[in-house]
Amino acid sequence: MSSSLPIRTALSLIAVIALVAACSGSTGGLGSVPTSPPTASAEPTSPDLTPGPSASAGASEEPTEPSDEPSGAPDPSTAPSTPVSTPAPSGTMIVRAYFVLGGEVGVVGLVPVLREVPKSTAVARAAMTALLAGPTNAEAGDRQISTAIPDGTTLLGVSAKNGVATVNLSTEYDSGGGSASMQFRLAQVVYTLTQFSTIKSVTFQIDGETVTVFGGEGIVLDGPVGRADFTNELPAIFVDRPAFGAAFASGGRIAGNANVFEATFRVAVLDAAGKQLADGGVMATCGTGCRGTFSTTVSYTVGKAQWGTLRAYEPSAQDGTPVNVRDYPVWLTPGG
């Protein structure tokens, strides 16, 4: 698939998070740290307490929409041991929306962000509303987070039954863009809805009509589609937890999937000044042409709460130079 992406904010395919001398910020042992998020003076809205999607492929009768909150209790291993920010006020909840983080081939791809939304039993609708609102101005800055979903797209309805969500979107959703844009906008919706363990796959409708061929590029949708149908829209190393800009306490879990040489790569934590606090090896369940899952924990020590960087990278087989580098701002806390 082409790595070009004609999307709303003219995503530039430059290595905005790669190890290049032009990057701003302080220099650490693994290269330059991107400029801190514009909100660096404040704590993040919430730790990443959203549960992971169920690994089960089974389907069961579900309510019209997933109920209460993102299904499943928060996994203590995914959350900071001591929350670093005030819990979401009563009447709100945290959901994920999946956007596109820019970069070169192997780096560009989906990225999860957290959204605080009004508490509702219709969590699928809430997550889709957050997705269609697009990235914030801060996210769309130098870090090049964007969306492939066209302006003006509205949600006409969403329901779920037997593990399949049916999402009805306005006609703007399938207008404009090339094949890369079309694939990314489908992937964004699929990943956003399948964050809930009650949803395994998605059927698309445009103005109430079920889509079998999507857009002018003729993408065939001959049935419900799931996350496995959009691996080309992921970076080589896809960190799904913690989300981009979430709190990450020492000992927290890092999880996702990767397609890297011999299934091995590394993760590092850098403080606000670019000092390396931790760096360790990770092995996915599959690699070198196949995408495997991974889960690891990382411990670090920091003197005070601050924005830092979670860096996932692959040492090249030729000389060990970091490649496929992806940086994520995370809120670091002392203790843990």
C-alpha cells in the first residue's frame, strides 16, 4: 500500500519523530526528543485506564450498544500504581479515538488518544463522536497527528449485536481521497469501535445503505471487517497502551503489536530533558514478515512529575542504528 496520505491537515510524510538532528528538544542517549506537548505545564486528563479489547474471537448476544462503560474492569497492570491526576469528574468517562501519526514508512500509522466524554451507556456512540471531532490543535501541531475522515462527516447511527457493530455515516465519509486515505479512514473507525470487548468487527453503512464497495477506489467490503484487516495502516511497532499523551507510572505496562526483524525491538523512557531513564528489549510473538503481539513492563526513576517520552524502536540488522522510531509523550511520576 502507498504510504502517501492525503488527509485533512496535509499530513507530511517526514520523519517528525525519527532520530534526526533537525528535531527540537534535548538530546538523549537515543537521539533527540521531540518538542514537549503544548500542554506540558499541566497533567494529562487521565491515566490510561481504558481496558484492552478482548482477545476472544467468540461472539455473544449484545445490547443495542455496549453498556455502562468501556467493557471490563481496568486491568491494574495497565494503570499507573498511583494515579497522577485527578480522576475524571463524576458524569464523565474516558474513551479512545484512533488518529494517524505522521512519519516515514514504518512509522506512519494509527495512534490512540484518550478523550474525556460525558458518561453514557452508549459508549460506541460516544467514542465515534470523539473520533469525528478530530484531533485537537495541540495534537495536530508539530507531532503531525491527523485524521483521514473528511470534514463534515456525521454519525447517523451505531448499534452492536453478536459482536458486530453497524455504523451509519453520512455521505461525506466516502468522498475524496485516494486509496491510502480510504484505508486509513476505515481503520480509524474499526479500531475506535473495537476498543470495546463487545465489538469484534464493523459493518459500514452510508446514509443507511450497507457498503459493499467503498469509495471511488473500489475497496471491497464483503462483510464485517476487524482489526486484522488493517495491519497495513499500523506502524512497524504499534503501541496501543499507553495511549499517546497518557499518564505512565513506573512499572506500567506497554502493549501492542509489531512486525520487526526476528520479532525483537526495544522501548526506552526519556525524561523531559532527554535523559534516558530506561531502555530494554522486547520480543513480539511473531516477526520478520508477520505481526505479533507484545506486552512488557518498564520501570524508571524520576525526581518530579513531568512530561517525558516513551520511545519504541528497532535496532537495524546492519549496524544497530535505531529505525522505525516512534515517540509518544507520556506523563512520568516519581515513586511507583
